[in-house]
Amino acid sequence: MKLAGFASSVMLLLALFAAKPASAAEQRETARTQCEVCHSGLGRTAAALPAVQFRQDVHADRGFTCVDCHGGDPTATDKTLAKGPKTGYRGRPTGAAIITTCARCHSDAELMRRYAPKQRVDQASEYATSGHGKQLAAGDSRVATCISCHGAHGIRMVSDARSPVYPLNVATTCASCHSNTEYMKAERTEAGTPLPTNQLHDYRNSVHYRALTKGNDLSAPTCNDCHGNHGAAPPGVGAVANVCGTCHAVFATRFEQSTHKPIFDRACVECHNNHAVEPSSDEMLGSGAKAICVTCHSPGDNGLLAAEKMRGGIERLKTGIAHARELIEGVENQGMEVSDQKLALAEAGNQLTLARTEIHATNPATVDPVVAAGLKIVGGVENAGQAALRELRFRRRGLFGSLAVIIVVVLALGMKIREIERRK
Ligand code: HEC
Ligand code: HEC
Ligand code: HEC
Ligand code: HEC
Ligand code: HEC
Ligand code: HEC
Ligand code: HEC
Ligand code: HEC
Ligand code: HEC
């Protein structure tokens, strides 16, 4: 007995000496519930996968286990006992039960504050206001629930690039249902027409998708930036069609002032589309074939007259800038200092950009002063450019003059030298 006690103390001491701080993985290994132990050993069955995926889960990292979502007795090694009637075992949640499973913690401000003080606790309440939430309440189980977008096991932090809701992954996550014509065929819009399934296709052709994926511009919108993460639209936006102004704020204030504002139900979308927002161009404005204005206005009406006037101003400024730039580059190549003129041209370019913003008020009277300011700068640059040209001509004439004098002097010297030599 004594010997055994001694041996075990030695073993313990040895173990203590050999011990290095237990890694997080090892600690989790020892804290594993019987649920995990049994489920990880279930081979290649559907019941084994959750236990494997859960090792990568943010909830496992925070010390949660299977029973936090499923209930049950985590110490029982027997399947039936682990899920006995008195263990609170809830089984596999479906439909609305998924929302309550996640909301139990995520809507509990006190609990969440202990882990992530700044995290929002409105996901479930926002979700209830979304198209998904309303349809779920109406009994449509094909809509997205928390796990359609985040997964059920192997849930990652949303900032993790491998998360299905990371900006670059959101579109394909949504499209797993929304581009699936078979899955969506029974769904209807509020107007009763079939719900379109072209959102991803259109979005992939947009300036926003290109900015996000090719330009690495994480400020460009993907699905959830316009539709909200959980609600029908981001906070503060009455209807999703008004969402554009959250990023393009100045355009929205100009649009507010336009005659269109009270008429257009779909605001910016009426002219720019929602999913397939294309790069804009000056051709969109005016009465030409590519102009957007002609889709609703007819020749001679006030709308088209305004469109032509505004386009005319923009074209004048654009050609003015192009001409002045050519002039300045020409004199620069001949060695003149033009940095001031280049700065002025950049400022004229800003006025051009501003004019393209101002057109959203659809009032030539607000565009004209901007164009005039731009043309004034261009005029100054033109004058400076012409002055530089004159200076160049003057210098060239001066150069010829001094060259002639030098030649005369050299010739005279030569003659003088010859004369002196002849005398010798
Ligand atoms: C001794 C093995 C064993 C233990 C312990 C065990 N399970 Fe299971 N569990 C299974 C098997 C096998 C299935 C597959 C379905 C079946 O055969 O009942 C399953 C199915 C499930 C399912 C799918 C839904 C259902 O009820 O069929 C869930 C959820 C689940 N287990 C969670 C848990 C949780 C939570 C615990 C711990 C409280 C746990 N399991 C403990 C073996 C076990
Ligand atoms: C964050 C909550 C959460 C935790 C933690 C969690 N589960 Fe689940 N589990 C779910 C949800 C939600 C579903 C339903 C998934 C579905 O319908 O696709 C589910 C489904 C399952 C299923 C059924 C899978 C199937 O395809 O039929 C099993 C088995 C399961 N869980 C076992 C576990 C085990 C074992 C653990 C611990 C290692 C665990 N779960 C931890 C939320 C959780
Ligand atoms: C239609 C897809 C979708 C559904 C359904 C969904 N989420 Fe989200 N969730 C997102 C997106 C997208 C983000 C934000 C990612 C980001 O910030 O880049 C997010 C963020 C989160 C976050 C991080 C904190 C925050 O609010 O930004 C939590 C927690 C979360 N969701 C939990 C839930 C819960 C709980 C449910 C169910 C009530 C749910 N989500 C339903 C897509 C969804
Ligand atoms: C037992 C409480 C609990 C339950 C149940 C629970 N969560 Fe969580 N969840 C947390 C905590 C705590 C965090 C960690 C927050 C942190 O540290 O940022 C978290 C983190 C998350 C995150 C990452 C948030 C971020 O900031 O990136 C997502 C996404 C998430 N949970 C989704 C879900 C979903 C979906 C369900 C249901 C299937 C669910 N959770 C169920 C407590 C819970
Ligand atoms: C699990 C499948 C699924 C996923 C994933 C999903 N949705 Fe849905 N969504 C649906 C279904 C089904 C409807 C149809 C509800 C209805 O009839 O209005 C819907 C409806 C919508 C609607 C309302 C359409 C309308 O006018 O009625 C919007 C907007 C929407 N989803 C956006 C998204 C976004 C954004 C994402 C990704 C962040 C997403 N969905 C992910 C299945 C899904
Ligand atoms: C730039 C903002 C923006 C982005 C990005 C965006 N949407 Fe939309 N979406 C809208 C607007 C605005 C509407 C409403 C258009 C209207 O009022 O007719 C809409 C409508 C919808 C609808 C209703 C049916 C329809 O097509 O009219 C669904 C479903 C939808 N979007 C899903 C998505 C999905 C999925 C993605 C990502 C692939 C996405 N949206 C990206 C702004 C956006
Ligand atoms: C989350 C912020 C965000 C939202 C919401 C958003 N945009 Fe954008 N938008 C951007 C960014 C970023 C760019 C890329 C700018 C660039 O070209 O570098 C862009 C580019 C554009 C362009 C092209 C500009 C050009 O130079 O030709 C147009 C047009 C546009 N957006 C219109 C819209 C419309 C219409 C909506 C609403 C349906 C919308 N945007 C919603 C951020 C946003
Ligand atoms: C009546 C049609 C119409 C409406 C409504 C409209 N736009 Fe435009 N938008 C245009 C036209 C036309 C241009 C091109 C102007 C040009 O390049 O001369 C343009 C250009 C743009 C540009 C690119 C400007 C640049 O510098 O090249 C952005 C960004 C933009 N619009 C955003 C919006 C936003 C945001 C809204 C809603 C608040 C909106 N637009 C509403 C017609 C419209
Ligand atoms: C989706 C249809 C639509 C498009 C596209 C559209 N408009 Fe309009 N616009 C209207 C309607 C409707 C009115 C109000 C009725 C009217 O006066 O013609 C209006 C009114 C106007 C007015 C005020 C006319 C007045 O009598 O005071 C101007 C100016 C105008 N639009 C300019 C434009 C310009 C510029 C474009 C192109 C960039 C454009 N609109 C594109 C539908 C449209």
C-alpha cells in the first residue's frame, strides 16, 4: 500500500517535471463531453460530422459544448441515458427552433456582455423583420435561418476569411438558394410574380462586384450591405431601394432635390439598376441612343431639354480640359515649368466630377455654375499655356539672334587672324 502510494507520488512528480503548459487543444480534449467522444467515433456517418466540425467552432473556443444547443446529459456514456427525458435533450432543431436555439444566447445581453461586450444582440429580432423571418413565421421552411448563413457546427467569427458571411463569400452563400431555380420555383414576390433568381448573375456584372473582387475594395457592397445582415434593410434605411445613399451620400442629397424624388418608387435603381449597377458614362445623360433619359422622356419635353442642356455643359468642360491638357503637355515637353497649370487642371477635373454629381438634381441651374467655375479655371490654364508658347517663341528668336552675333564675331575673328598672319 505504502509502496504503491510512493510510486504514484514519484509518477506524479515525474509527470509534473515533464509537464509543459497544456495547449488549448489538449485542454479541450480533456474537457470533451461524452457526446463528443461518442459522436467523433461514429465513423463516416452524418452523426459524426458535427463532432469533427465543432473542433473549429467559435463556440468550442469559448468553452461551450454540444449540450448548450442540444441539451442532454454530457456525462452519460450511454446514448439513451444521454438523451433521456429528464436531460432536457432537444434533438436536432429545425425551422423556428433553430432561431430560438441561437437566440437563447445571442439575444441575451447579459450573457453576451461577458464574452463580447460590444457585440449586437439584435440578430433574432432583426431577422424577424426580414423577408426570411416573415416567411418562416408564415410556415415557409425553405427560407434562410441562422445556420443557412453561418453553419451549425464549425461556425467561425464573421471576420474570419473562411466564414461563409465574410464579404467575399456572402454572394455565393446567398446564391446557394437564390440562384437555384429548382429550389426557388415556388417562391413569389409580394406582387405574386415568381421570385427572380438572377441576382448573383447580375451582381457579378456590376461595378460593385468588380470593385470588391478585382479592386480589393472592401467598401464596395455585396448582398448584405444592401439587404442588411439580418433585417430587411440596413438600420436607418426605410426601403432597400434607398440604400445607395448610405454610401453615395452626396448623390442622394442631390436626388432629394429633383422632380424625380417623389415620383420614383425605386429611387436610384430606376436609372442605375440594383444588382447590375454598371459604370456610369456621360452618354447616359442627354437625348442620344445610350441616354437613360429617353426611356421616359420624349423629344421637346422639359426633361429632355434639361438633359441636353446639362450634357452640353459637361461636354464643353470636358473638351476644354482636354484641349488645355494637350497644350500644357506640349509646352512641358519643350522644357517649360507647368506644375501650377497641372494643379489647376486637376481642380477643373474636380469640377467635372462635381457636375456629374449635380446632374442628379435634374436642374440645369445647379449644374451651370459648376461648369462655369470649371471653364474659368480652364480659361486661366489656356492663357498660361499660350503665354508659355509665346515665351518659347521669344526665347527661340533670342537664341537665333545670339547665334547670328556669335557667328559674325567668329568670322570677324577668323578674318582678323588671317590678316595678322599675312602681315607676318
Ligand atoms: C454512445 C454514443 C452517443 C452518445 C453518448 C451521444 N450520442 Fe448523439 N447520437 C448517437 C448516434 C449513433 C446518433 C445517430 C442517430 C441514432 O442512432 O439515434 C446520434 C444522434 C444525435 C443527434 C441527431 C438527432 C437525433 O436525436 O437523432 C443529435 C443532435 C445528437 N445525437 C446529440 C447528442 C448530444 C448533445 C449528446 C450528449 C448530451 C449525445 N448526442 C450523446 C450517439 C451518441
Ligand atoms: C451552436 C449550436 C450547436 C452546437 C454547439 C452543436 N450543435 Fe449540433 N446541431 C445544431 C443545429 C442548429 C443542428 C441542425 C442542423 C441542420 O439542420 O442542418 C444540429 C444538428 C446536429 C446533428 C444532426 C446532423 C444531421 O445531419 O442530421 C447532430 C448529430 C449534432 N448536431 C450533433 C452535435 C454534437 C455531437 C455537438 C457537439 C460536438 C453539437 N451538435 C454541437 C446546433 C448545434
Ligand atoms: C441571410 C443570412 C443570415 C442569416 C439568416 C443570419 N445571419 Fe448572422 N450574419 C450574416 C451576415 C452577412 C453577418 C455580417 C458579416 C459581417 O459583418 O461582415 C452576420 C453577422 C452575425 C453575427 C456577428 C455580430 C453581428 O451582428 O454583426 C452574429 C452573432 C450572427 N450573425 C448571428 C446570427 C443569428 C443568431 C442568426 C439567427 C437569428 C443569424 N445570424 C442569421 C448573415 C446572416
Ligand atoms: C450558449 C450560448 C450560445 C449559443 C446557444 C449560440 N451562440 Fe453563437 N456565440 C456565443 C458566444 C459567447 C460567442 C462569442 C462572441 C465573441 O467572442 O465575439 C458566439 C459567437 C458566434 C458567432 C461569431 C460572432 C462574431 O463576432 O464573429 C456567430 C456567427 C454565432 N455565434 C452564431 C451562432 C449561431 C448561428 C447559433 C445557433 C446555431 C449560435 N451562435 C448559438 C454564444 C452562443
Ligand atoms: C436557405 C436558402 C436561402 C439563403 C441561404 C438565403 N435566402 Fe433569401 N430567401 C430564401 C427564400 C426561400 C426566400 C423567399 C421568401 C419569399 O417568398 O419572400 C427568400 C427571400 C429573400 C428576400 C426577399 C425577396 C422578396 O422580395 O420577397 C431577400 C431580399 C433575400 N432573400 C435576400 C437574401 C440574402 C441577401 C441572402 C444572403 C445574405 C439570402 N437571401 C440567403 C432563401 C434563402
Ligand atoms: C447595391 C445594392 C444591392 C446589392 C449588392 C444586392 N442587392 Fe438585392 N436588391 C437591391 C434592391 C435595391 C432591390 C429592390 C429592387 C426593387 O425595388 O425593385 C433588391 C432586390 C432583391 C431581391 C428581390 C427579388 C429581385 O430580384 O428583385 C432579392 C431576392 C435580392 N435582391 C437578393 C440579392 C442577393 C442574393 C444579392 C447578392 C448576390 C443581392 N441581392 C445584392 C439591392 C442590392
Ligand atoms: C456599401 C457601400 C455602397 C453601396 C450601398 C452602394 N454603392 Fe455604389 N459604389 C460603391 C463603391 C465602393 C464603388 C466603387 C467606386 C469606384 O469605382 O472606385 C461604387 C460604384 C458605383 C457606381 C459607379 C461609379 C462610376 O465611377 O461610374 C455607381 C453608378 C454606383 N456605385 C451606384 C450605386 C447604386 C445605384 C447603389 C444602390 C442600388 C449603390 N451604388 C450602392 C459603394 C456603394
Ligand atoms: C434620372 C436618372 C438617375 C437617377 C435617378 C440617379 N442617377 Fe446616378 N447617374 C445618372 C446619370 C445620367 C449619370 C452619368 C452622369 C455623367 O457621367 O455625365 C449618373 C452617374 C452616377 C454616378 C457616377 C458619377 C461619376 O462621377 O462618374 C454615381 C456614383 C451615381 N450616379 C449614383 C447615383 C445614386 C446613389 C443615385 C440615387 C441617390 C442616383 N445615381 C440616381 C442618372 C441617374
Ligand atoms: C423612369 C422614368 C424616367 C427617367 C429614366 C427619367 N425621368 Fe425625368 N421625369 C420622369 C417623370 C415621370 C417626370 C415628371 C413628369 C414630367 O414632367 O415629365 C420627370 C420629370 C423630369 C424633369 C422636370 C420636368 C418639368 O416639367 O419640370 C426633369 C428636368 C427631368 N425629369 C430630367 C430627367 C433627366 C435629365 C433624365 C436622365 C438623366 C431623366 N429625367 C430620366 C420620369 C423619368
